[in-house]
Amino acid sequence: QVHLVESGGGLVQPGGSLRLSCALSGDISSILFWGWYRQAPGKQREWITAMTRAGTITYADSVKGRFTISRDNAGNTVYLQMNSLAPEDTAVYYCNGKPQLGIDYWGQGTQVTVSS
């Protein structure tokens, strides 16, 4: 079992930055991919970035060059640094862990609102 707890969301002006954190606990070694998704009102959940255990990283085109995923040295926290935020980035952001076997793990989500 793996537990994910996001934090760091909030209200930010267009052009601003936020850093989201995802605290990890449980059987972290079972996870092959860590990632972030988001879901805007009335839209489907959207994948935005993922990191493999080896450190290979991919980004959706919508966030490439603006968002950065990282993990601390202890491996207990996954971060999402978000720069140059725009109103269309407004969504609930979810941390995700994909194990080798079984269903994905999800956090409870953290709201990010970009508005002036």
C-alpha cells in the first residue's frame, strides 16, 4: 500500500509560480512511475508529467518548458514546480504512483487557481 498526500496549491496571479509537493509513504519501492495529473472543471483528468524510478522524465506539451517534476534525495517527496502559470492551468492537481502490479495510487488532490 502506498499513500500520497499533496500540498502547496492555492491562488496565484497569471505569470506566477507555485510548487506542489506530494508526500509519499508506504511501499514506495513498488512504484515504477511517479507523475502528476490535473482536472479542470467539466474536463477529464489530464496527464501532465511523469518520472520513472531511473529518473527519465516526460511532459505534456501543454506544460513543457514551464513545469518541472522532481523528487527529493530521500525519495519521500515528489515535487511539481510550476512557472509562468496561466488561467488555463486552473485545476485540481493530483499526484500519481503507478506500481508494477495492481491499480494506480492517487492523492486527494490540491486546488490550483490562476486568476488576477
